[in-house]
Amino acid sequence: MNKPRSKSEEKRSLILAAAEQLFTEKGFQSTSMDMVAKEAGVSKQTVYSHFGNKDELFVAAINKKCIAYDLATVGVVDLDPAQLRASLITLAQRFSALILSNEAVNVYRTCVSQAESYPHVARMFHTAGPKQVIAEVAKMMAAYQQMGVLKIADSHTAAVQFLLMMQGEQRMRVELNIEERLSEEAHQKYIHDSVDMFIRAYS
């Protein structure tokens, strides 16, 4: 039985949900702590009691999105050697679902468009999202290497290769807002084929 959340935890959740929505819709620079407080239905003081500044709130919102897609704990997926292909497919599907979500795409676009003027925003996004995910996947790759399932000399490089491969054509179409998207069947086939190619490359 789950323990009921305290009022403080409930308010924190409301603040994060409001921040995620505003950062997605308006971007980092156009979102203020006042706007977050109003959207969450709490006082500005309450927002600051949970998050010291907007940077901290932004990072927390990115982390929340990764956790929602089980990407913060990818290293705990089934590492049974017999389930190698199934585990990598599960990981690929989680990652794909995240990077193709409207929230992730909009935040990414915001970071890219403001990278020159506000480079710290892009750095925060990279640290809270991509860097964290790569680190977790690298742990997974290192575990497979230690078990002798895959022959991986550099777990970090293997993780980057795997994740970039899983972005595929669908991510490009979504980022460019191209209406014609791959069918779900075609997208899933791409994921499965890419996992098979990755396994062959490191077998």
C-alpha cells in the first residue's frame, strides 16, 4: 500500500507539472517563477521553498520527464543474457517514446534556439537529460561486457551509438514538424532492426 503524499509533496508535484507545461509552451526565458506559481495554484514563496531558482526548477522538470519514461533507471532492466534482445528493445522503445513526446521536442527546440544567447540553458538540459541517460545506458553496456554477452571496449561510446541510432527518421520528421510520419509498424520495425544490427556489431 502506497503511503499518502504529504501536502508538501503534493505542492511540489503541482509546481513541477506547471513548470513542465510552461517550459514546454513558452520556453525557459519566457517562463517566470510567478507564472509557475499561478499555474500551480500556490504562492511564489512556496515555489521558492521547493526550488531555489528557475535553473533548479528547470533541471527538476527535465528529471521528472526522464523518470516518467523509466529512463532514469534503465540500468535496472532485465540483464539476463538470455533476454538481451528483449531488454534492448524495451530500452529503445522507452527512449523513443521520450524523445518523440511533444514536451521533449519542444524543450529541445527551445534549448537549441537559445543555445547561443543562453548557453547555460542548453548545458542544464544536457546534464539533466541526455548526459544522465547516456550514463545509465553505459552502465548497462558495461554489465553486458562483464557478462561476456557483448564485446564492448568503450561502454560510453556504445551507449551513445545505441541512443543516436534509436532516434532514426521519425525523430527528424517530428523535429521538423513534417506531417507525414512513419507508421507505428514501420517505426517499430526500425527499432527492432536497429537493435539486431547493434547486437551483431558487438557480438
